[in-house]
Amino acid sequence: MLDAAREPLPTHQVREPFPAPHLVLLQPGASAYSRLHWSVVQAGDEGDP
């Protein structure tokens, strides 16, 4: 992730234990999807919006 000045933002990724990563094979023209969720943790120097 980059900020407005295109500088890297500090991030921290945590994988959930289930389901474990696994190989998905797709035939030509087939599709797949994945779910993504995230949370926001307020930094110590940030006030309420």
C-alpha cells in the first residue's frame, strides 16, 4: 500500500488458520474468488473523525 506521496504505508498481514492455503486448478475460461476482510486500528496520534 502506498500513501498520497507514493511512499509505502506500514502494514501487517495475519493469515487466518482456517482454511489453510491450498492449490486451486482452473480450466481455461473458469473463474474463482476469494474473500478478504480487514480491520482498522487507530494509531496513537490519531483522533476521532
